[in-house]
Amino acid sequence: MSAPTHPVSVSSPGEAVSPVTTLDRPALRIAVVRTPQPPAERGPLRLVLPGVVPPRPVHRPGPRPGAAARAAAPGADFAPVWSTRADLIDPRDAGRRLLTTVLEVLAGRRPMAQLTALATPGVAAAIAGGRRPRWCAEGAAPIVLGAVHVCEPVDGVAEVSAVARRSGRAHAVAARLEGVDGRWRCTAVQIG
């Protein structure tokens, strides 16, 4: 008993086709297909492992308004003046003072009026009218602020962060300071 055979062609571009016999299979032909390449203008690819959160892109803040933009604004004589880093005190000291004041205001140990001099009106209103973190509002244990870390992404801007400890638990606190009229003013606060 013999099975019928069919010719199979195996070739590559530029070669002659040579017949090969196989059992009960249709004729096959192998062709080389070029793989498309990614466009040249794309940057390097980042590899991401399954189940691992990819890192966030680096934050690049925009430039601060220049002197020409401030002068062109109506009422520029009375507008706040941006200060450079050379005109300001050490941001680590200002950041420690601000973070301590914010935590003590939230704990009810300091009046809100002491914070208004350090923060913008929007931040002061958000702290006064917002919900206080439970760990900060409850309990009688003192709040201890750890080392203050400073990052200065732009001249006249500082981002400070620290770890606050109370009753054996740690909580992250961070703030953004901007130099306005020769002193640091808090423009954003985040409490974890």
C-alpha cells in the first residue's frame, strides 16, 4: 500500500524551484518577508516588567515669568516680584518652619493666623476649610518632624519634604516654596 505523493516547491528569492515529494501534503512555498522597522525619530524603548509600576517621567517645570512679562501686566507696580535664590534664606530652614507650622495648625496647637504669613491665600484657605488628617487631629502625642529634604528645580523655587512621626507611625509631608518679594511663600502642601 502506497500513499499518493504531491510535489512541494522549496525556494528562496533568486533560486530555481526544485520539486520534493511528501506524503498527503499540499504544495508549499517558503517566501522571505522583510520585517518592518520602527520609525527612526522614536526615542529609546523602555522595558517594563509585568506587575512592576513604571517610573514616572521627570517633572520639568516651565520658566517663571520674566521681568518683561511682569512689566507688561496691568498694575505691575503693585504685583508680587519674583525673587531669585540669592535673595532668599536657606530653603531647608524655611521648609522646616513651614511644615512644623502646618502640622501644628492641623493639630489645633497653633492659630491659623500664624500660617497666613507663610502661605498663599489659596493654601491657607484650603488648610483652614479642608478636612484634617485623623492622625494629625486626634491624640495628644507630640508631632516630631524628621530631616527636611530640599530639591530646587528652578531658580527661586524649592520643593521640601520630610517624615512626620506621631505615636510610632510615620507620615509623609511635602510643600512647594516660591520666592516672592524676598521671602519664601508656600504655594502647595501635601500631607500623607
